[in-house]
Amino acid sequence: MNNNVFISCAVTGSGDTAQKHPDLPKTPKQICDAAIQAAKAGAAIAHIHVREEDGTPSRRFELYKEVVDRIRSKDTDVILNLTTGMGGDLEIGKNKNPLEFGSLTDLVNIMERISSVEKLLPEICTLDCGTLNFGDDSLITVNTPSDIRKAAKKLREIKVKPEIEAFDLGNMWFGSQLYKEGLLEDPPMFQMCLGIPWGAPATPLAMQAMKDIMPKESIWSGFAISKNEMPFVAQTVIMGGNPRVGLEDNLYLSKGKLASNEQLVEKAIRIVTDLGGSIMTPKETRKKLKLVKYK
């Protein structure tokens, strides 16, 4: 069991959730406020996506910059973790020609995908470590070994720690390979992402399988989506990891009751402390992960 736990909060995500939750953070101010509220509730890390005002997922640098500037201007300490997942979506054509890509396609060069990170220098950013059938239709998230290595090399140069996102066992295997190749600084940081069709299922066995092939030097986080979010807060801590919660992964505090990010963090902390664990501050988390703080 992990007795000293840091909490991550993914405050908005990029899923089709804006119409499902009236208070989902969408504007830079709302995303900033959600991150600060989560930090005040006890989250050490805020995981950031951005959206247009209508809730449409975005990767516009101006939006990232406004969110980051707003958070950094506050007097509440929180570690920033920016996504680099946007720009890796490919919707295969559903008619006779699979190359007639669908409207959900947003596929750009890997260096463009990490360009906001390179300019804004958060302490952490995500690095998806494999291609995945994302959902139950025709959407694929594309992350090739060549591109992942290019991104990892650049992130090491600019001293931003990649959080290796493992949606399936092969993703964890390749993330571990990056560490063997010297592309990840000590300690390598991994995150298990469970329950997303059709990646790894939200089961203890899947989590154990991922843990078994991580480098022994790793520090890891884990989460499961939807109704499994809170059970896997407990599962993650018991297995030695650090939980993630937030409206990116789950919209509900309990059945039928919509949540805020702050409430989800508070509930996670109750679970951790009831198990006998203590909650790490951003300063303690920063030291444990050996992060380089923006000046």
C-alpha cells in the first residue's frame, strides 16, 4: 500500500461531456478556477485540457496560455500537467473508402502536439504511449513508436517530465522501453488509464499486469472512468499508486448527483485517509517526482 499519496485532478478533459454537465469547466477562467479549487481541496496536480467557449475540445495555444497564466498568477500552489493528446485523432472513413476520414479527425505532427508544452513549460505533460481503438465506432488515437520517441527526446531536453499514459498493456510495455533507452529521467512517471473502450479493462488484474512490467524505479498514478472512479482510488492506493479523479473521467459524485472537481478530490481524500494514508502537498510531490518548476 502507498501510505503517502498525491492526488491528480483532471478538471475538464476532451470528451463529449459539455452537454452532460452544465458546470463543466470550458472557458480558461473556469478551467483555472476548477484547478485552483481542486488544489485547495488537496490535489497536488491539475491535469489540463482546453475547450472552446461552446465546450468543443481544442488545442489552441492561446487557450492553454491563458489557463496557465491564470493559474500561475494565483497564490495557490499546484503542479501543472498539460495534455499532449490532442491532435492524434483519426476517424476511419465508414463508406467504401476508409481514407475518406471522418469529421472527428484531428491529426497533426507530434512536434505540433507538444508545442504548447515547449512554450509554456509545465512541470509535467502527458505522453500517450500507443495507438488505440478509442470507443466503439471508427475513432483511433494514433501514437507511433517513432513519434513517441521524438516527443520524449524533446521533453527531456526542455526538462518537462512526461507522464506516460498507458491505456493498454502494450502502452506500458513501450513506456518501459523508453526508460530502458534513456529517454525518461528518474524517476519515470506512469499513469494507468483503465476502462476506456477498447483499452485495458477496469479490473485489479489489468492494473496488476501493468504494474508488473513497469520499471522498478517508477512512480505511478492510476484511474478508472465512470462508476469505477472511486473504487479505483482505493485499488490504486492499495497497490502502491497515486489516484487521479476529476470531471474528465467521471461526472458524478453519487448515482444521479453531478459532481464538481473539488467534491471528487474531497471524496478521494476521504477514501485515502480512511485507508490510513496521508495526502502529499504539491511541494512534497514536486520533490518526490524531481520536477523542474517554471521560473
